Amino acid sequence: MDLLKLTTLLEDLPRDRTHLLDNLGRVRREVGPIDADLSDAVADHMNIRRGEVDEVVSFYSFLCVPTDVVRVCIGPVCHCLGARDLLAREQEQGNGKRVLGVECLGHCDLAPVVMRGDRVEPEVVHRTNDGPSTALARADETLTDYEARGGLAALREAPEPARIVEDLKASGLAGLGGAGFPTGLKWEAVAKEQGPRYVVVNADEGEPGTIKDRYVMERRPHLMFEGMLLAMRFIEATEGFVYLREEYATARTRLLGALDDLHSAGLLDGLDVKLVVGAGAYICGEETAMLESMEGRRGMPRLKPPFPSQVGYLGRPTLINNVETLAHIPAILCLGGEAWAALGTRGAQGVRLWSISGAVREPGCYEAPNGSTLRELIDGHAGGATDEVGSIVPGGAASGILPPDALDVPLTRDDLREWGAGIGSAGVQVFPTSYSPLTLLAETMRFFAEESCEKCTPCRIGNRGMHHVLAELERGRVAMPRRQVEEWLEAMQQTSICGLGQGAPFPMRNAFRHWPDLFAALGEHEASVA
Amino acid sequence: MSPPVGKSVTFTLDGRRAAAPEGELLVHAAARHGIFIPTLCHDDKLDPYGGCRMCVVGVEGSPRPLPACATRVAEGMVVSTNSQVPQFQRTLTEMLLAEHLNPNPGGRPNELVDLAGDLDVEAPFILPDAKREPYDDRNKFMGYDPDACILCARCVRYTQEVMQCSALSLEGRGPHARIVPTHGYSWLDTECELCGGCLSACPTGAIYEKFEEGTERPERELKKVKTTCTFCGVGCQLDLNVDPETNRVVKVTSEPHYVSNEGNLCVKGRFSFNFIHHPDRLTEPLVRGEDGELHETSWEHALDVAANGLARVRDQHGPQTIGVLASARLTMEENFAIQKFGRTVIGTNSIHSCEAT
């Protein structure tokens, strides 16, 4: 440890607890991986108990590893495309250097993916289109670029709050991070609460198969910020945060650049917008876990109610929106809510960004109408499938697993409900027939188990139990009869604290329903016997 | 626990109308109405946590059941403990048992095992990654077996919320989560003062007393004798746990409802009881005879000898040649009487107590 460096750095670190994660990140980058001594040094400097800093450090995947560590993505798409072999190869060639297998790195369009420090391999290319709402086809290098394409029009026009609510409601825009809460209602609810209020942008994109927020931030960061500034103005917040996942290094640079631009243009006068960088924990994408993380504690979800719109960051009303959600707002205000809603198809409202990866020719992120079918997305945007399609995950790990029969189902919440699935974050992952749904499911449950925060029993143990049941089944053994598996799934869905544990049963139940033969050994579900 | 004073509200509990002070935790309100809701991570000394989920109950209007240990009674609330709740309790118990490798490391009561017995539930399997890294501590008083831990974090929260110290940490995430003294150090290398409060908060006995004597017999078979701690004037109430066979004190416990200490003890009160049966302990007054040896005698005779000796020294050499040393183990009233004795009876100002150092 370079003590001299540490001493100078410590003098520079703010002591408020909300800076803990940021401080630890800086110590990691400038001094080295956080070991017990560094953890204690930060704790003593910030006047926090050493044990509590230890708890925070150990919660995140990356604070204890060097910044140049090699990370091999073992998310489902990478796994399907040979990540395990790649990991073994990297470990062999690593010459003693640490090589980590990590959960989805958010570059599924390039799978299989390795990150050496901040550098992504293979080289990043964006495959996207010029949709009417986000127009990702051309990247904005500067604010001038952004303005030249009609950017800032909504912010400059400064519509009345009442009109904004009207447009948001008419647009049908609902949270695009996965939970799908109507955005207009959320904005209205937070604005009604007693100030001070905060805005937090959820840029902790970690849902396997989901790359859309990265595309927005890497290509059109100003677009997200325009949405964010509109939100801040709407709820009269002077402080706002963007919580960005650590793995998105390019997005980090782009966001900081865009913030500089906005600052120079005077658009941040009287406002304080900060970037908070995570440290490797999927669960921090859960909104209350994110708030805990921002407040310098372990990223463990809070009990709800109360909801963040009432009791959020530092106990104040907080508006939390996903990156993509905010990116659509300028277009909604410029086009008008109804016109934007009319961009949808088959009765669905508006458009969204679809991350399409796996066994397709042109994996990428495409804007397409809500209500599109998987076939339209795969053939119309992603260049068609490379292989016979065996299974499809429509929207991230907890959204479910669909059979090829579902290729022509309109991807809306209601239509998918009939299939027992959800639309989630619209991270469409296409798997070939050679990749068994059983393996996909086992990997999904392993992911949930690994990323559970541990706080509640049904999530911490339930997911590991389900992974065990599937791993045993792959070996032809029955760890638990179907009836009991269903009891566990029900307990997970009903009694888990947050969406991670509550959502984990969906892919299991989907797979039971669509591939019953694979699970026949577990016996019959009592309900189906009756 | 007595209910908080405040406005009374009426709510429905399993179809019956019930009254409770507004804001009372559901788990307490239900208990007062005769409905026992099991809890593992709940501790009245700590802020509601809602982690183990054992206490979930149905609440009308909520899309999912809510933890009774963290939900407060409100006017008109409709609460149900009978629909899906019993099955949730059984399943959650199964889950906890699936990573509960060592249910009885130190003979302390294990609430999870009790619950499993009550519900007649067994582990369907043991998780392949249930085994945790063993932990060995060089301190003499407390042992810890991570394999008996259910991660309810009562111990960690006790250190943070009650003792305000940094001794234990909930480290890691997901399957790698574990509770250890901070950084996995020995307790002696943390801020720990070995008060044993974490031990008393642990529902499964994962943290336990590390004595050569008394660990073979489960705590429940010991006879409890309630008494007042003799170590200082605070007057903590505690239970001496006596092995009924040997009639020896083998451990000290305390209960949350005991006055003045609420079940909390310090390192002396909880662990330093071996003087009771120590062979060097004086149990009778002794007076040195003309032969130069100490002889057992009566209190009356012993006090006479002491009084005569003190009076002789005072009369021959003056009162300032006598000093009075009081003990930290005395009460305030006793210490007052001693200094009074020194100043007025003997006439010295040389009075000291080891509390002052």
C-alpha cells in the first residue's frame, strides 16, 4: 500500500457518509484494492465504525479487486456463446493475474465479452436505428450536435406542469427499467410531497440481456439529461443524481462530458447534478437498494411501504426514473402525448428500445413500437435468427422463458401475461435449440442466487435451492418433489422483500409450463393432478 | 412487553375485532390477543428488520403479505394469519434448515430447531454451498460456529444499535454472506469488550459461551437463580445457571424484562463468575492469631479485632496515617458510608476508590 498516496488522498475525501461509496471507489482506483487496512483507514477518516465500512466494502463485487482485473461475462447470452470456455482460457493465460467470471456486463450484443480493466473486448460497435423517439442512429458528440438535431426544445419551451402531466399520461409511458409504473403518476405523486425533493436516474442497468441504457448514455447522453432536467424542474428539485453501474466506463466518460457541456451552457445554474458510480451489485438497480447504496450503506432493499416517492433519498421524497424512460420524455413533450402513444402498434402505446441479443445476425438495440412481436424484432431489426430458435427470454432474467410458439405474440404486458411472462426491461435474448432451456433456467437461478443481497430468507435460500433442484435434475436426480418446489416458488414470490426474489419464480414456472417433459422427473404438481 | 401508550385503534385479526394502541407492532398486538406469530430476526431492543420473513401475515389491501415485526397497527386494518401464512412458515423453516448444518454448537437454545419441531418440518436437502468457512477465535469467553448462523443479523444490529460498537460485520452478499467479527479478525482485535450481548441476541446459539464446564448440558436443563450482579453498583439483574447435578454455577444469563439492565450485561457480569467456586475464595472471616497464621472466626470477633487495630493506630500515630480504600464493587450508598466513616470516625482525608482510576 502506498501510504503517502493514501494520506494525501484521504485529506481530499469528503466525510459525509453519502460519499462513502465514491470515496471507496477513489481509494480503489488511486491506491489499490480495498483490503482491511484501507477499509479501516477510510472508516477512521470518515468517522464511521470500521465494521460498517467492512460491511459495505464486502457487499460489492469490485471494491476488493484491482482496477485492471480481467472480467469475463458469464451472463446467459455470453454463457450460451461459450463464456465458460473463454473464462477457462483467460484463467489459463492469466499468468497468475486474477480473472473473474462476472454477471452480465451489459454488452450482450458483442457476446461473449471480456473486460480488461475498463476496456471491452471485442471492440464496441453499436447496431441501432433511427427511431422517432430516441433517434440513436447518429451519436451526439457535443451539446451543439444535440441541439442541431432539435435537442433541448422541450427544456427551452418549458411547458406548464399541468401540460407535462397530461402528455405523460396520454403517452402511456411507464417505467422502462422493468417495473412498468406509469411515469406521469409517479411524477405527480412526488411533486405533491413536501420538499426538498430529489431526482435519481437509475443507470445501474444490470438486467441480463439489457443494453439499452448503455446505448442511450454512450450515444445520446444529453437526451437523458434533458429528460432529467425536465424532471428536476417539474418536481422543483435542485439536487439530482445519476447512479451508474461501475462496468459502464464509456458511459461514465460520456455522461461527465455531457454534464460539462450542460454546465458551460448554463443549463445547470442553481442545480447540482452528481454522478454516483456503483461497485458491482445487480441488486443496486432495485430502487430502494440504490438509495441505501447512495447513503453509504449495504445495497439492501428497504421494506416497502413507504415508497421512495414519499420516503426516499435521505428520507426525502425522491423521483427515481430509468435512463430510457427519461430519454423518451423530450420526444413525448415535443410530439405531444397522444401522437407519441400512436407510435405503438396493435393497441399498445408508444415505442421503446429493445435490446436484442443471442442467436441473431445483427444483435443490438433498436427502437420499435410497443406491441411488436418477437418475429418482427428478430427479422425486422436484428437481421434474423442465426439458428433454429429454441427459447426466448423476452425482457431480462425475471421476465420468463418463452418457447418458439410465442414468436408471433405481441410483446405487451397483457399479451405476455397469458403466457405467464412479462415484458420487463425488453432485453430480448434469443437462444438456439442447442442450448437447453434447463441449462438456461439453471444459469438464471444461479444468477439470482449470486446477486441476492442475502437479507431475506426466501430470496437468499430459495434461489440457491431452485438452482440446486435444477442442477440435480440435469444429473437425473430429484432433490425435491414438484409439489414442494411449487411451495418454495410461492414463498419466494409472496414473501421476498423486493422484486429480485419476487420475480425469480417466473422463469421457473414458465419453463414448467412450456417444457413439461424436462421436469417430468419431479412429479406432478398437485393442482394439475387434481 | 407493555403496549405503548397512545390512541387506541380497532383492527380485525383473523375475523375478530381487536383493539390496540395506534402504532403498536402487529406481532405484539397479535400476541396480546392470543395469536402467536413466530419471529427469528426480531428483537424488541432493535429497529424492525423484517429479514427472516417468518412473521409475514396477510394484510388486506397489500398485494403481498407483510412482516408483523415491522408493520404497525392502524385503524381498520384487516389482518389474517390463517390463509397462506402457515404454509409460508413451514416453507421458510425448510429453507433455513437447508443451510443449518450445526444446530447445537454450544448448548444454547435454538429457536429455529424449536420452530421446526412445532411445525413438524425437516430440511428437504442440505444446500451444496451451505458449509461456511469455519471461524476460530482465541478469546476465552465466546465461541462462534458460522454453520449455525441464520444471518438474521440480530448480533450485528445489537452491536451497532445497542452497544454502539464495531465488533461484528455482516460481510459479503448472496451465498457468500457471512457474519464474523469485523474483517474476520479475533473479537479481541476489534472494538469488542466481550460483553456477550451478541451472544444473548443470537436465536440459534451460533454464538455461545466457551467454558470448559457447563457446555455439555443444554441451557434449558440448568436451574436459573435470579440475583443481582455483585460487580458494581448498577445492580444488573441476572440469572445464575446452576447445573442441578453438581450444584455449580456454569453460566450467567439475563432476560430482556429485567429491571435496570434489560438483559444486557458486561464482560464481568456475564463471564466472570468463576470466583464463585474458586478454591482461593474466602468464605469465612479470618483473623491472624498469635501464631502468625490466619484462623477462621466469627464476624463479630473479626470486626472487633479490626476496630481495635484501627483505633490503636489512630491513637498512637494520628488519623492521617490511615487511608481508606473503597471498592468499585460497592454501591453508591456503601461508598458514601465508607467515606463518612473515614472522615468522621477515623478523621482522615485519605480516601480512595478504585473507580477513580
